[in-house]
Amino acid sequence: MNIVPTFWEKYAYASKKPLLDWFQDMRERQQQLVEWSEALETPAVLWISALFNPMSYLTAIMQVTARKAQLPLDDMVLSTEVTNSKDKTEFTEAPESGAYINGYFLEGAAWEMGRGGEEGYLTEM
């Protein structure tokens, strides 16, 4: 039937994926957590949609940045810069401030990649 058993659903994350896709997604999420916990440091690129509470991670980024720059946390804001790369292996080290994140989704729009040094831009779906 290719559906996630209800017994599993009540202990897992919300998803509308069929069973095979759900299971593969769960294995990739688990692998990210294993790699993160083995190294005991934040990955260079984090798959944010794999986290149960992504907003907590974004808040932590603001807290770390505020402490590092000795600024009040209330003055911190989230800013997103989209890179011209879909290959996360190009980013071997974390940035000096902030974080490299993949796993964002757009609804009602598409992203056109920039060419060379140009920035990308939103387009119609």
C-alpha cells in the first residue's frame, strides 16, 4: 500500500510522503544526526528541513553571532543569501558568521540560478 504505518507516524515527524520515500528521508535525517554527533561540531552545510524544530537552530545562529560580535540578541535579524551552487560539497568549512543551510522550499515561485558572479532571482513556477 506504500503508506507509513500509523504506529510509526505518531512517533515520527509529519510527512505526506509515501512509505518508500518517507523511509529514505528518515535514513538521511538519521545520517545527518549521526555525522553531527560523531564530530560534535555543526556541519559545514546543514539540511535544515531535516530538523524537528528548525526555528531553534536559526535562533541559535543568532545567539552565537550576538555573543561573538558582543551585540544584544534583540538587535539580531535573520538574513538569507542564496548561493549559485546546489552542490553542498563545495562548502567544506562553515562561514565566519551565520551558517550554510540547504533544504529550503519555495511555494508559488521558482529560483533561477545566476550565471557566473550574478545573483539568482525569483521567477514564476
